[in-house]
Amino acid sequence: MTSSPTSTPLSSGTPLSLFVLGRQSDPRSERGVECPGDLPPASDPALVERARRAKAALGDRLFVLGHHYQRDEVIQFADVTGDSFKLAREAAARPNAEFIVFCGVHFMAESADILTAPEQKVILPDLAAGCSMADMARLAQVEDAWDVFADAGVAHLTVPVTYMNSSADIKAFCGKHGGVVCTSSNAKSVLQWALRRGEKVLFLPDQHLGRNTAVLQMGMSLDDCVVYDPHQYNGGLTVDELQAATMILWKGHCSVHGRFTEQAVDDVRARIPGVNVLVHPECQHEVVLKADFIGSTEFIIKTIRQAEPGSKWAIGTELNLVKRLAHDHPDLEVVFLEQHVCYCATMNRIDLPHLVWALENLAQGHVVNQITVDPETERYAKAALQQMLDLPGETARD
Ligand code: 13P
Ligand code: SF4
């Protein structure tokens, strides 16, 4: 998996060196990505107009995708909004767009590149918009785990399933080993498919989505699940534990959804009598157990759209989306579930200055921040994605 940053390092700092924000960069680090040329200041009052002009100049050559967790200032320029799965499909359905500008995070732009034609260019306005969950499963770690499984005599019984929120090379690993990709809205049907083909599933990289789906939707018990920790010898598991488990959950989590707490659920119920608690399945199992409704980003949006006027909702998902839902549904009482959780830092990297910078460069003929997946990775990752899309009902899903 490769992307093509156009940045140059301003210093030969060690991997651990700290840079003064905005003054230096280290393209080897997720945090330090430089945008060449002038980035418009965030306070520029003309930014909205500049984005409009650049978009109009590009016309039909451009298609802008916006994930639901993006800032309002960015989402207003999206031609279509959606969760990661819907946006990947939307990208694939626009064969005439020369440029797909992806307002989301890196793994989503990679999936769009995999599903679009070779001549189409997928652009991520800020290369620092990664995903901490996707970063928790590296290819070398997963290959080591597979060797551990082989030594324990379980690799041939195991089907690897990766959440959409993973890098292209992890999707390719799954494609190479007869596995598949899933999303938060189809995890159950994907796991059912996988368990018809094998006795066990290696579920990457989000342990919470894997556990919540297995236990709450498929009738497994917590004892059927073990957690593989890539930072421990043999994943921290014995051969017996690996042989007994049905779900081998990778020790990864979302740094936003993983922070909602049981205490927050108790507090909001005490504060707002009659409140409905609605959470994403990336939340911890104990939190999900206390909630009233659990579902993907699209499910959360649909639930709020269909809610009874006057009803009360505490939502455990990304804050940009919760604020938008609260704003768009003044007839409901919508609150954020947790007081100590912030926006997704990497989603928020895509701001209006970066969007304007990317659009103006494209309009002037400079392709910046193109995300490209190498052909070998693309071939296998596409097989895993296609396997998901081929499951019954997937093409009709929102
Ligand atoms: P979905 O867009 O698939 O709901 O994923 C949630 C998420 O955390 C995206 O980063
Ligand atoms: Fe990654 Fe979580 Fe942010 Fe989504 S919300 S991009 S899974 S860190």
C-alpha cells in the first residue's frame, strides 16, 4: 500500500523528535505531513467562496465524497455523504469523474482507489487524516499472527475478516487467505458466511465490533472469543486457547468510540429521564449492553430520522455527526453520550483550508495528495471487498 505524499522533510529528526506545530514536518510520521504551497489561513473569510469557485471550475471532472464524521465546513461541499461503505460504492458508481476528492480518512480513500478505474484519481485533502484503529493492525503483525496460528494447527481452519476500517494491505491479506471485508452494518452476515467456510474467524482490527456482533447478534458467548494482542508473545494466547476459540479478536479499537463508558450511560439516564441510548458497535461491550439501540453510522442516522417528535436521545458516536443530528432535528432532544470524548482527531484533519488547497491545486492542473494502492495489493484487497459486495442483499443495502 502506498500513497504519494509530495512533502519534503525540513529536518532529519529521529522518529521520536517533536516538531513545532506547523513549522516542520516528518512525512514518515502520521502527524507531520506538509502541504506544499500556501495553505489558506482558517480565518480567511473568503474560503467558502474560494471552495465554490474551484469546485465550479472543475465541474463534472470532480466528485466530492463526505463521511458523516466530517466537519460542517467541509460536508457542505460534499456531492454525497455516507458511511465508509456507502462512499466506497458511490466512488465506484462515478466512472466519469476524473478526480474523487475524499473528505474522510486514509483507509476510505484507499478503498475508493481500489474500486475506481485506474485513470481516476482519488485525493485526500490532508495526508495526516489517518485512523488510529486501522494503524493498530500492521501487515507484518498479522503475518506473524498467521504463523502463530499455523504452529497451533488452526490457520487452515481460520477465515480472516477485516473491518472496512483497515489499511489496503490488511484487506489484501484477507483476500489472499480466502477472507472478506465487513462493515458495521453487515458484520453479522459476513461472519455467518465466514463460519460456513471455516471453524474460526480472525477478526481485524476492531475487537469491539467483533465481540459485539458475535455475542449480541450471533448467539456466541464471551468464552467463544479470545483477544490476540500483537504486542505479546504468541498474541498472549496458549495453543489450547487458540484451538478452543471461535472468534479470535485482534486487539484494536477506535480511539473515539472506545472511550464511551458505562458511567456515561448511567449519568445520562439519571440526568434525562426517558432518554434512549443509541451507540455504535465500535463501543465497548459493557457500554453496548447498557444501550437501548446499537447500530452503524447509517443506522444511527436512520433511527434519529424516524424518531417520535419529542423523544430524547443520547448518542455514542462521533461528535460532528451527533451535533449535526441535534441541529437537523430540533423536534427531538439529542445529546452527546459522553462529556469526556472529543471529535475524531484524524477526521477533523480535513478542514476547509485543506479542502480549498486541494481543489485549487486540481483546478490549476496540479494533482496533490493522490492516494494510490499498488496493483498487487489492489488485486487481493478487491477480491476481499468484492466477496463482501457479492453477499446476498449487499447491493441493496443503504
Ligand atoms: P462507518 O462509517 O462504517 O459507520 O464506520 C465508523 C467509523 O468509525 C468510520 O471511521
Ligand atoms: Fe478511525 Fe475511530 Fe476516527 Fe473512525 S472514528 S476514523 S475508526 S479513529
